[in-house]
Amino acid sequence: MAAAPGNAGNEGKGGRVRVRDFLRHDGIAFDSPDDRLSPDDTLMKGKFLHRELRRGLVLHVSDAIEERAFTATSLLPEELSCIFFLEGSVDLSIGDRRFAFQADRSAVRGVAIMNACPENFERASRGGQHLRHLVVSATPEWLHRDALEAVADTTGGARLLRDHLSEHRWTLTPRMMELVRQIFSPSPLIPELRDLYLEGRAVELVAETMAAVLQADRRGAGGTLLSRQDAICLSRARDFIAARATEALSVETIAREAGISASGLQRLFRVAENRSVFDYVRNIRLERAFAALDRENVTVQEASAIAGYTSAANFATAFRRRFGIVPTAVRKADPR
């Protein structure tokens, strides 16, 4: 998940990303609110690194000033993105999901996003900010071959790779902070060892990321760990909801399919999702309504039905609470 077109050899403080750097890349569309931009105008300047360290393992580092606002769109392949923001903010859209990244000066947080199938990708830059961030991207093939052996719970790791557009956030451990620091400020080495140095730290960051995600998946409120049987029941419930989200669902029906009592299912969702089963189902339906408005140009009334609302007004209220915008702002103009 690169922030901008990169050049494997583009390192150093004098690096620049110009409009033409986007225009020359096939598959990348570029737009800006400033229609006076020329191909030679600078969008970002500073230090950049974009390099495939090993087949299926890519490192992207930016320590740069964004001089202008712009939007770049492309096709994002299947990959796990491990994202670390130290300064600045960026808005992303992957498929029908929107993600906001904002550096937290009090505690650096990591974000892991699993893209289980190719999706449209859009990055919106605000301009006028210092952006310092690091992204390690790994393909499913690389993860199966090299990373899953680094964590004990390979079953959970396999489920993570199937969890399309799942998002996991956590506060970095001191070790992860040190790895990020070393990548931004590597020790002086002969050039032949630089890639090996970066690869070792990138691999460890992926392993630490997967361990953090899997630990969070097993850990609930108050530090309670889910038993293996509880984790299986929770996974069954999530899969059943995903497959039947458009149907009338009750907690009892979901619990029966998951092999647990209704009260036990509510407990699992409170622990693992920090929400009730009903809130979880409603969130899934709202996300599908968003996708229908954005991609299929359905009416607000139709989107309301997809989300399970009989009242368009109630749907609009819930939609705005979830996404921060009203449904009519998403729906594309009818070409007819």
C-alpha cells in the first residue's frame, strides 16, 4: 500500500514526487483540486523509499512534506498492509471501506489491513503537512510461506488472511517502536547490506503485527482470553452473519448455528467486538448499504432496505453516525 509512486533507488533528502511521476505510471489515476498544476509541479518532497525486499514483501517509507492536495487511485492487489504513522494524516478508501490515519503523538499505533482480493484504492492527501509513515506490505503467498510459522496460532492467521478489509489497531510495543526507528534511521552500512538490514526488520515487523492481531483477536475486555471453543463459536457466528446479513436474524438463530447459547454469544461479542450481536449485524448491513449506494447507484430507500430499516429517516441517522456523511452524499448522480 504505497503512498505515492516510488523509485527503488529514490533515497535521500532531495527526493521529489511530481505530477508527472503519477501520470507516467500505468494503472494510477491522478486528480487535484488545483487545475493549474503542470506535470513538473512538485506534490511532495523529502525522503522516499519504495522497494521489494523479497518477492511478495514490499517496504514503503515516506518522510516528506506534502506541498499540495491531491487524490490518487489505483488497483490494490491481495496483501496484508502493516501501517505505522508517526506524523501527518491521510484518508484512504479500499473498495467500499473508508479508513482514516492520524498520527498520535502520545502513543504510536499500528494498523493492519487485510485485502483478501483486488480492490479499488484511493488515497486523498490534504497538502500542507509533514508526513512520516512506514508501510510493510506482504502478499498471501509470502505470508503462507514465511510468516505464519512465526506465530503459534496458524489457524487464526489463516482466518486473518480471509477476513477481507478487516482492520486491526494496537499500540506499538517498545520492540516495534525500535524496529520502526531503525528503518527510518538505519545504521551506516555498506550498500550491499542495506537491503538485508531493511528486510530483517520488515520481516520482524510483519511477525510482530500478526502476533498483535491474533492476540487482540483472542483477548477481550479486562484482558480475558477466549478459549479455543469460544473462538470457534465466534468464527462460526461471524461467518453465518456474513452469509445471511440480508435475512431477518435473531440472536437465538445465530447462537444455534454457532453452537452456543444466546447469552454466551452476547458475551463473546461484548468481549471480542466490544458491541452487542445486534450492533455487529447492523454495522455489516450499513457497510453493504454504503457499497450499494456507491457502486450500484441504488436509491436511498433501496439502501435503507438493504440495511434493514423501514424508515429512511432512521436509516439516514444511523448512516451518518457510522460514516460521518448522509446517504445522498454517497449516491452517484443518475446518468439517465
